[in-house]
Amino acid sequence: MRSVKLLAVVVALSVLVSVPVLAAPVQVDFWMGLSGSLGEVLMEMVNQFNASQDEVFINATFQGSYFDVQQKAMIAMAGGMPPDMIQVEQAQVRNLAAMGVVLPLSDLDLDTSEFIPTLIADCYYNGELYGIPFNRSTPLLYYNKDMFREAGLGEDPPKTWGELLEFAKKLTKPATDDQEATWGFQAVPNFWFFEAMVWQFGGEMADDSTGKLLYDQPGAVEALKFWQDLIHVHGVARCPAGEEAAAHAITRADFYAGRVAMIFDSTGQLTAHNQNTPFEMGVGFLPAGVTHAVPTGGGNIVILSRNPEIRRAAAKFIEWFTNAENAAVWSMRTGYMPVNQVAMNSEEMQKFYAENPNARVAGEQLQYARTVPAISVIPEVVESVESALQAVLLGGEDPATALANSVRESQPAADKFFRNR
Amino acid sequence: MRGKTIVVHGLLIIISLIIVLPMIWMVLGSLKTIQEFLSKPPLWIPPRPAWENYVEVLKAAPFGLFFRNSLVVAIVVVTSQLLTAALAGYALAWINVPGRNLIFGIILATMMIPAHATAVPSFLILRRLGWIDSLQALMVPFLAQGFAVFLMRQAFLVIPVELVESAKLDGAGHLRILFSIMLPLAKPAAITVVVLSAVATWNNYFWPLIFTNSTKYRTLPLGLAMFRSQEGMAQWNLLMAASMIVVTPMMLLFLIGQRYFIEGISRTGLKG
């Protein structure tokens, strides 16, 4: 009798204890690299996901830039306490895979059929999927339609670099008593825009299987020479000086104030530009050289956790975030591209595009998108390229010499990177 | 002679202006709207000071909380570094323990190792202690510091031996000698330790980035990073206002301590 009672108590207790344990959602620690208005939208969507079901709880926290997040995650991983999921700079997925930091996602049985192939391409390494495209951007040509009309150019953006030069000549005017000087084109001398130009002029940044740097070859030199001539020979473009964030700020301020008619910037800026331009703004493809080509940018998401239950929980969130409905919401609210094909073609998205034709351009330009080479995440290479760009565009150095020096200087870093990964 | 003074002063004034210019830019920038901030040619004095930037900053991120965390960490770390440096500096200067120079050498050697190199081992230790994502993780690893020990030892060494001898004759123990004679005499060095360690702790970005995950344990430098958006538009005017909140306490501390600070550096530099 007593033992029956005891048993009853034990059973009752264990039910009491185990029920809440079973019902508790699986927590996934997610380190995000977006702050400001983009971070707020992401956080809102995470909260919405958490509220929508009770099996998974995403604990999202802002941990600094992509670089900060990755550095922190690497140390935490070495220390045995990695976060479950992180947002990384898109080109990093293959490197993390090569280093064995992330495992293939094959255990999670994800349906990848709806992803835009060009955007998911850089999540593959040796044929296996290691990450998922999350917030993806691409560079665009933003232009001031009011200035175009005034210069008698019509509504459309230039289609080629040759046309861009012709347009820029008409858009450049010296200062008068009651008006500031205006000029045609301005772009921040950064790796991303240069990479685009090199491809457009038929060159390559690097051989992606060996890490051999190729941006001192003819196509690349021609591209940089063209950019330099726009500034120094034709006098129709300017190059913003200073550290990258400052150079972006200067370029945007010049564009908003109607001092420059055409700029390069990320799709991620579309919403900000819409809000800040007091004129009619147009958006176009980057101009073509011998061919059309653009890189993509932004972030992918990777799962660091080895725990099957947490991996499945993380995958649930990723599936939710990238499904047709939510990928469309994310894109409409931020300007990032919808990573999901079905989202891109959805009724809602098409309606949004009809109302905001500028938002459509990034998606259409994707047909020319190329996968960025792995060397674009090596800090030494990026720094060396960017200081060569500054020396040429600001300092008037010879493009061929500057690029050859940069390749010589940063090839060892690229070699080391490929050896170690 | 007079002409030379004018030239020297003129040069110094120009150099000082160059040094102080970014500070002035920050103060004025924190009171501009974003349009005024980005205007060209640059606008120095905003027509109407935008005090609402500060309100915006305090609303955008829990700066009150970050401020309190920074303050707690700084007070604990600074107090402890001063205390440990005084104790160690005294022992290394005045007590004849075997291997004293070797110990001093090892302490000096710790100054050469950058924080990044110790991050992973520290992570392992702090994880064992269950202190990842806590304020302890920001304080305990910094309770003693090699450079502070060095500064205090050098300052104690130049104190006349007669003072120590006579205190001993009067029956004073080591602690009494340290706190009643040595520390008051080594005030410039002690204040130097306080200022240096306060600034280093206050500005530390790397350590809190690695060892805290949740907002409630974050310090001010990480709060500042929230205003620099990835791919998004940096809100420069808010960034300036936030920077003002972050640097003001350190500027005050430096102003108060500067007389001793300069003395402390020059003295320990000369002797020892």
C-alpha cells in the first residue's frame, strides 16, 4: 500500500516536472550584424516568428558589424561556447565551410528549390550547402531624373560606360553666381564597385580555385583607367576622399543636394535614398563595358550549433524568414533583394514593384550577377586594392603601376589564405 | 627673448587648435541636424542647437544602463588596480624577497602580451567559472595590471630610505608604512595609475564585445557601435551626441587629474 502511494507521488512529481520541460521552446541564440533601422526590422520579424509558434524561441542579439560577429563567434567557438546561428558577410560562408567551422546543412532536409540560384550559389562549397542567403544586396546606379531632364537627356539611365561618359559631360556644369558646380558621376573607391567594373571591362579579380590575383591584367587596368579619366581627363566625375563610411556619407550628401547626378550605391540604401532625395530619383543597372556584370553583397546566415535539436529549430526560423511571404516583407521594408523566387513573382511583390518601379531594378539586374571570389574577404587584399584605387583616383598615379604593385603586395596574403583554408 | 616667446606660444596655440579641432567638431556636430551635419561647405555653428539629438540617443539605446555598467566596471577595476599595484609595488621596491627581480621581470612581461592573444584562454577560464556574459567577466581579468605595478614600484623607489627607517623604528608595519607614508608621497604616480586604467577600461571595446552577449551587461563603447549601421546610413549627428556622453566623464577625470598626471609621468620617467 505504502509503495503504491509512493509510486503515485513519484509519478505525479515526474509529470509535474517533465511537462513544463517538454513544452519549453528550444532556444536558438542568434547573433545578428544589423543595427539601426535595418536591425529594427529584423528584430521585429524575429519577434513575430517567436510569437507565431511555441516550439522555437530565437534569442536574437545585435553583436556589432559582420566582422565583429565573426571574430566574436570564432573566439567563442574556440572557447567551446559558440552561438547557435550567426549572420555573416556573404562571401564568408565558403571560408567557414573550408575551415570546418560550419557543417553542411544536409541533415536538415531544407527545400532550396525556391531560392534564387545566383544568390544561393555562394553558400555552396564542394557541392554541399553550408549557409542560406539572408539579407542580400547588389550595387545599383542611382540617378537624379530632374538633372537628366534639365540636361536634355530624357528619363533613362546610361546603358554603357561610353554612354555614362557622354551623359556625365552634359551633366557637369561649373559654378555660377547663384548655383553650385555640378558633375556627372561619383562612386566611393571601394573593392565592391571596382570588382563590378573589372568584370564589366572583361577582367577578373582572381582565380577562385587557386587564389591567384588577376586584377593587374588588361581588363582591370582598362577599367581603372576609364574611371580615372572620368575624373582627371574629362573632369566629369569626382572621387570622395576619406575612410569608406565617410566617403559614402559625402557621396550621398552630394547626391541629395543635387551636386552629382549619378552615383553607385547598394540596394540596401534604396529606402534611405527614397526618403532623402528632394527630386525624382531613378535607378538603373550598373553600366556595361564589354559585358554586363555585377557582384552581390550583404549577409548570409549559418548555423554553428552541432546539436541536432537546435539545428532543426534554427532551420525552422530560416525557413520561415526566407519563405515567399516573409522574404517579400523583408525586401519591401528594407530594399534588400527577395532571396526567394516565388516571393519575387508574388502578387504582393509585383504590386509593390508597380508602385515603386525603382525597387524592381535590383531583381532584374540579378541576371548579370556573378559570385564574388573568396579573396574579397581577405582584409589585406581589400585594403591593398582600395589604397591603390585611392592612389589612382585621388593621387593621379598610373593605374597599371598601382595595380601591379597592389597584386605584388597582397599576393602573399592570398596565398596564405588559400593554404590555410 | 620676447620675440622667441611669441613664436613659441604662437606655434603651441596652433598645434593645440589642431589637436582640439576634432573635439570641437564633435561638440558642434552633436548639436546639428543630419542635413546640417552633411552640408557643404561645412557648417560650423548650427543656427539652432539640436538638443533633441541627446534625447534621441537616450531613447535609441539603453545608454543609462550602459553608463551604469561602464561606471561599475571602471570603479571596481581602477580601485583594484591601484590597490594591487600599491601592494605589489611596495613589496617589489622595499621587501627583500628571493627572486624579486625575476618576479618583477615576469610582471613586466605581461605588459607585452596583447589582449587578443589571451582572449581564447581567458574565454576557457571564464567559461569554467560560468562567467561568460556577466559583469565579472569584464572586471576580474583586470584586477591587477603590470604597468600599474611598474609605475608604483618606480615611484616608491625614489622615496628616501630614511623615511622608511624612521617609521620602522617607531614600530610601523609594512601596511602602515605603505598607506601612511608611501602612498601619500607617491600621489602623482597613483593618480597616473587611476587615469590610465580608467581610460583603458572605459574605452575597451574588444573585451566586452567578446565576453558579453546580452544588452544588460553591455558597456558604452558597444552602445556607440549601435549607431554605426552595416550598409545602412550612419546617423552621424547622433553618433556625435552619443560620443559626447561617452567621453565627457573621462575628460573630466583627465582635467582633474592632469596636474598630477604630468608630474607622475615625468618623475617616473627620470628616475628608477
